[in-house]
Amino acid sequence: MKTELTSFLEKYEERILGQSLNLKLLLSSILAGGHVLLEGVPGTGKTQMVRTLAGLLGGGFTRIQFTPDLLPSDITGSTIYNMKDSTFQTIKGPIFTNILLADEINRTPAKTQAALLEAMEEKQVTIQGETYQLPEVFFVVATQNPIEFEGTYPLPEAQQDRFLFKLHIDFPTFEEEKDVLKKVIEKSFDETLITNVLDMDTFVSIRREIEKVTLSESVIDYIMQIVRRTRESESIRFGASTRAGISIGKAAQAWAYLNGRNYVTPDDVKITAKPALRHRIQLSPHVELEGATVDQIIEELVGSVPVPR
């Protein structure tokens, strides 16, 4: 199965250029059973990244454009009265899929954003008092624009904490961007050419193997020291929750598996800690005034924790 994942990553990187680390982190997140918040300016391939992931997995894909007038029922579904049969009929919404792209999630009010909470955490949806289970493989990728704030509704901390990772999508290098332009103009990126490398049954089996990846006592202690240090640092106003530690641990297991190991090392923790923490902590006002970024503070914090042997 590790060979199949290697083939998957190769195909993925052929389609999405200049984002190797983010692609691997995105795959690690879905393997760990989490969800991802993508942040990047428009036109950097966020939608294509998620659509290609779904195509290579052979899973269902749905994209919802979040707007100020979007209602919770537009996501989860609703119940209508069928006059022909004189019965009530449940119409399931677009959330009933394997991979859901919540595009520009910060453009819709908090009430609609909250419609995702139950689904993301419990993998179920309640429609008119009836509970419906979502597919076993259910992955939410939400995008937001970091430079445009007019007419937006910032995500509440409770919902941000539901995301395993927050990934920053930057522009590719000159040569990589040039290759993108050439392939798009030559129509080498035809979406109909995407064929699945894995099927859902195989993917679920891989997930179960990842759960068996060894997380030693010393590595768990290392994770907990990092998380607790976020609550003790004077540079951080609000530290990370217990869920942050769980996220780092699960993501590190998936990252280790992708690298061909059945045990987690401190280096796996270091790689997954930054995307797992950057949306879960708030910097102190004096640190923000000094121009420090969340990523810089996380790097300093992780570097200050002794690495276990």
C-alpha cells in the first residue's frame, strides 16, 4: 500500500506544480481523518488542488461557493412536502460527499459556518430532527483569502480548532509557474485525464494501517511539551487546546507512514506542528506590534523544547 501512496504522490505532483510540501501535508491530513483550512490569494490553484485529490482518490467531490446569503440548509439539506404522495421527503445537501470544498468560507455568516461543525466533528448531519451519517471518508477543505476583508466574517476560534491543519498556499517559483502556463495553454491539464490511483476501500485500509504506527511515550511527551509551552509563552495570548496535541500526533503518524516508517520520530512532529498550531494560537499584542508572525513564534517555541533521544 505504501507503493500505491508513492504513485499517488507522484501523480499528484505532476498535476499540481510548486506545492510539494503542501500536497504531502494535505494528503497527511485526510489520512489522519482531519480537515484543512487553505489560505492563499486567488489564482494559486487551491480549487484545482482539492479537485485533483478527489479525482486521484476516486471519491465524490462537491464545491460550495460560500456567500453572505448562503443558508445552513443549502449545505446540509432540507425536508420538503411531496404533494403527490402527501409525504415529507428529505433532500440531502451537497455535504453528503467524500471531499467537500468550502470555497471562501469567511464570506458567509457564522450561522452558516456553524452548519459544518457537527459534520466535521461527528461525521453526521441533522435535518429536521433526523440524523444522517456521512461517508466514512469525509474531508472538508475550506479556503479563505488573506488579503481581502471587506464583506467577510472571520471564522470563530471554535470552528478553526476543528481543522487539523492550516496551510499557506504561496506562489510557485519562476520555472514552476512557467510550466503551469505552458501546460494550461497547451491544455495538458485536461481534468478528464485524471484517473483514480486509489479506491475508497484501499484508502480506508491505509488509514487503519496508519493507526498502528508507533507513537512512543517519549514522542507523546515531546508533543505535550510543545502544546503546553504555547500556554506558558509570553509571546502567545491564547495557547493551543488538547485537540492540538491530538492533531499533531495523528498527523505525525500519517507523515511517518508516507515516509515509509511504522514509527514516529521528533522530526515528524516538528514538520506537522507548525500547520497544526498556526490557526490555534493568538499572539500577544506587543509581539504583533514588533512585526513577528505566528510561524516565527512557533518555530522558536518548538526549537526551545528539548528533543527526546
